[in-house]
Amino acid sequence: MRAGILATTVALASASPAVAQDEAGFQAYLPTLRQQAVAAGVTQRTIDAVFPTLTLSERTIQLDRAQPGNPGSTATPPFAPYKASHVDAARIGRGRSTYQAQRARLSRVERETGVPESIMVAIWGHETNYGAYTGNFDLLRSLASLAYEGRRRSLFAGEFIAGLKILDRGFPRERLVGSWAGATGNPQFLPSVYLRLARDGDGDGRADIWTSPADTLASIGNYFQNAGWRPGQPWGVAVTVPAGLDRSSVTNRMVSPRCPRVFERHSRWRTMAEWRAAGLIPQGRAWPADSVLATLIEPDGPGATAYLLTSNYRVILDYNCSNFYALSVGLLADAVEG
């Protein structure tokens, strides 16, 4: 971090005219963003309070441009190191404590949505370590800067305006902090997701995903229900794959329009009965019902633990389209519940 700060300082000192021009360009762009906010129905009070405070966040743009994007790379890292750091003893222990402390609220949300208590806890734990760290970027400044940058202008301009609408609902500006990319609160919702899916879980009339555990859990449950969670089905099951499995017979030849590199690692869909007949053996858990459809992933290659994934796993991917993320959420949920 210290090296990064020094490098940034040197860059700013050696390129001050360019930085000044960037700030000037940002300020020149803000009237366009203001017009969009007015057209979207944001109150004049909120617009007048926010726009004069906005300056360009160079750090946000640097982080956005540093995101991995190597379409030519086919190498996939192993899952085991990621699992070790995301489904570790500390996170499991804290998850079990949270699970017990929130049982009454969790039980109510599960009855209302069908989403398992442990899955809600695991999302909370994976996103912000149960609220321990929710980010410290000024959300509106970061979103306005990303909109100005222009790489995904329409997305971030829309999220910026959604953030203004959250202020219109009565939340203070200082509440809107989070990740550099615009995620906020305990479940790390984008502002547009907040407006669409956040829920009041404690009956006080507003959905406070920043300080209220009840609202946090109700909102996560509502998100998963909206994304198509099927009650009564697991997210998946860890399995041992026999050495003689003919993997060519289950290769998935379809290309997903969404997150193709994530889904290309999954096999064709087969029923649990078909997978059992192929010689797969569950590790520590009973087989789901024979009719449940599942796809196979071997994140650490043949010979290591593999996973049969149901449609509920794809609901976790809807939250964050990463196999490592979704696997870790499922495994953390199992560990918290166990």
C-alpha cells in the first residue's frame, strides 16, 4: 500500500496538467449527469446537496482499470487455496455465532422465502465478514467517476442515480459508503439492487442494510427468492469421481450467453440417479432426490474433490458470477449449519 501511495504521488507530481484536465473534464461532465438525475425524478434537494461536493476519484478509476481481463489466458488456478482463505476456521466460527444469534430472524425469512438460513449467513460472511468490513469509498463520488470514465458509462450513471434515490428515501449521505465499484451495506448491494430488492425485516418502515441485521437478512433472502431459489434442494454436494469416468460423454457443448468462462467448466446436466449410476460417491452427505438435476465441476482437476451442482448453485452465481465464490458460499453455509 505504501508503495502504491508513493507511486501515485510521483505520478501526480509528474503529470499534474493531465490530472487537472481530468478533473476539468469530470466537472464538465457533471451537468449531463445532473440532467439525467432530474429526468429520473431525483429531488432537487438531493441534487443540490450532492453535485457541488463531487470531485474525480482517481483511485477508483485506477482500481477499475486494474481489474483482471485476460481473454487470451486459458489457465485456471486451483480452487483449494481460495477455499482455504475463504472457508477458514475464523469465518466458520464467526458464522456459527451469527447463525445462533440470528436464529429467530433467519427462521422467519426462511419461512417467507424458502432460502436456507445458512445460505443467508454465508453470503453475509463472504461479502463483508458479517459486517466487519463494508468498504470506505464515497459511493456517489466513485460511481460518478466511473460514469465519467466512460468504459461502462450507462451502467455506472444508472447506479449513481439509484444512489441519489436512496438519499431521497431519507438515508444520510455518510451512510452511502462501500466498495470502489459501488457495492454497499452488509450484503454489498449495488444501489439499483437495493432499490429493487432490499426489504424491511424489523418493521421500522425502511430497509437499512447498513446497520440492521434483520433488514440485511430479509434483503438477502428476497434477492435469492427473486433469483429463483428452489426450496428443498441443496446448492450441491461434494463427490468423489471414479477414475474410469468417461468425461467426454458428459462434456457441455453449449455456450452460455452470460459468464461463459464460468459455465464452460460445468458438465452436461444429469439426474442424481444418473450420476450415482456413473459411480460418483457423495462425501459426508446423503444423495439428494434421484430426480434432482445436477452438473459436475472438478475445480482442482481429476482425482480431487468434485461437486455436483444444482440449479440453486446458479442462483448463487447470480449474486456473483464466479465458481470459486459460489463454491465457497455453499461450503461455508454447510460448515455454519454443521
